Amino acid sequence: MTEALERPGRAAKRTGDHQLNDKRILATKPPSKGLTILRDGPRLFLYVHATGSKIWTFKYSFGGKESSLSLGAYPGVGLAMARAEWGRLSALLDQGINPAEHRRAEAEASRAAAQDTFISIANELLAKKGREGKAEETIGKNRWLLEFAKSLHSRPIRGISAAEVLTVLRAVEEKGLHETAHRLRALTGQIFRFAIATARADVDPTYALRGALTAPQTKSYGAILDPLQFGGLLRAVRGYGGQRTTAIALELLALTMLRPGELRAARWSEVDRDAGVLTIPAERMKGRRPHIVPLSRQALALLEQLHPLTGRFELLFPSIRIAARPISENTLGGALKALGYSSDQHTAHGFRSSASSMLNASNRFHPDAIERQLAHLDPNEVRRTYDRSERMAERTEMLQWLADHYDGLREGGKVIELRGARERA
């Protein structure tokens, strides 16, 4: 082994006083055996091996022990790059930090960052939401939203910029899905804030994107509010030529005032035919409160028709492909379209608006009873806290009146009056 410039002069000890240049490095031929060591300055050396490789090496003493670190091979790591790394490692020594231990810590942090990808943290957040009782349907919609952000899935979350997120959101907007883009931005923000809370990210880049997206045009669910036209809809549903279970689902939506997702995921274990109620557990309700639905005679009759068809399954309305999953909302919407009703005219969700409109117009039932049946939370927080009444007796009477009223409308506009109905309080 030979060593060039074995002992640097005092001038070489000054920070930045280096001795090598590219011409000298290139002119140094590999030794026949062993290696030649070129010194560039304090602690920085270039090892020229017999094989022809030239390796930058940082030699130092820490805690009385001699150590060295490889900085990479020349010319891949050029002279300027090697000196920059030399300066960084020398600064660590001046601070009393062992460069080797610092490098190991950096490597570990890099590996951890590579594991802390956007999708891995997103999955953690969704699992947390599930443990906290978030509805399965909501979590499913979140997973569907994340499919629009596939380009971010494998990216370490610390390295994702606002510009990258905006590119994803713009692509969604270009498909005309403005509401979806806004929901994806909100979900992405939740993921970043969860990463910040668990010390795996420092900033939420979606904060800078407020106002960057096109505001979606709000659109109400299509709903038939005219009683006579609604009677025509009821006749069409009764005569639906598709799956009988789909027709029953549409009729039950009209009779129960449930949201489509709440009915689609209903289970036979939640039906008490003797008591005449259907109970939707809190975890599947939008307001996170259990919801008891009185069942009219007509609703119970529909369940009697449904039981031979699906009673062997857990769900009232299982998918024909996977029985463990409910039918999709598209199934209900598709049936309405097949009957000639566009989404602008009437939707599965629109049965709630139709029922609410007719009940309020009847002037027979207290608005609170109607709102309870719709499972709407009182906007007044204080009143919501202290008014725990469910108005079950009035709601039972109300849904029976509604079912009888629907029968009259289905028969051609004849309205059935309920004996003993009182005026609105």
C-alpha cells in the first residue's frame, strides 16, 4: 500500500483547504496491488484500488476510537460532492455527534419513511374509524375515494407536496366529479392530520388547497312531491317486472322513510315482527344513534313476502352475487330508471322527501315526530341534549296513516282519512 501526501501541512488543516483536483485524480493509476491513498484534506481521502475503483473515505476519531465511512465512488461522487459531505460530517464531529451513528439513524428514518406511505396511513385511519363505530358504508365510500389517488398510494407521506395532491384533485375535476374532488380533498386532509398526530408527517398540504377547487353545484335529490303523481309511481313500483326483492325494497323505502343505505344493510335479526319494529343500530346511522322504525301493516306484509326469498340470509336484501353484501344503491336507482323515472324526477333517496312533504301537508302530525322518523338531529344542541323523547306512539300512528294514504294514492288518487287524527300541536 502506498500513500500520497502522507502528512498534510498546516495549511491543509484549515477548513476548505483541499489539495486534490480532477486532473490529479484522473492521472492516478491503479497500483499493481494494494491501494494508493490520496489525501484531499483533514479526514477526507480517496482510496485508489488495484481493481481501478476510487472510493472516497472519511476517516475520523470519536471517543478515542478510529473509524471511517465510505462516501461513494469517484466519479459518481465527484470532488465537489465529496467535499460537501466531508463538510457535513465534520460539522457533526464538531457538535459531538458520531457520524457513523448519525448515518445509521438517517438510514433507519429513511426506511421508516418508506414504510409510512400514504396508503398505509390511510388504512390505519380507516381502521381507527371502524373501531370508533363509523358506518361500514362510510368507510367503503372512503376506500372508493382513495382509488382516485392511486398515484399517491406508494409515496412516503412526508414527501407529498401540495402540488402533487392538487394534480390528483384536478384529474378528478376534469371528469366532472366536482363533489368527489372536494370529498377527496377533505379525506386526504384527514389522512395528513392523522400522520401529523402520530409523528409521521409535519404539514398538511391540503390546507394550502382551500379555494383551489371548483365549487360543486349543490343538487337536491329528485323527488315526486305531487300526491297524484306519486300514486302513479307507487303503481309503477308495484308492477315492476324485475327482481321482486328490488320492488319490495322500493316499497319499504316509501313506508319507512329510511335512507337507502340504512334499509339496504338491514338484517333479519333487526326485525321484530311481533313488536312491529325495525331497529337500525347506531353504527349504521348517520347521526350515530339507534333508530327504531315502527312497521305498518303494509310494511309487515311486505316482510312476510320477502322472508321466503331472503330469510335464509343475514341481510334482508343480499346481493345476488355475494350474499354477505347488500344490494347496491345503483340497483334501486336502476329500477326507477327502468320504470321511466330519471334521477331528476325521483331517486331512491327521494322517497324520504315525498313522505315528509305529504306528512307536513296533512297538518296531522307534530313536526318533531316527522323529523324523528327521518332520523334528523335537532340543530339546537341544547334542545337535542335535553329532549330525548322518541314520540314512538305518534310515529307509529303516523306511518300507518302514511301507508293507508299510499294505498289510496295507488288506487287512483283516493285519499284515506285516519279516524281520530288530531290537528298539529
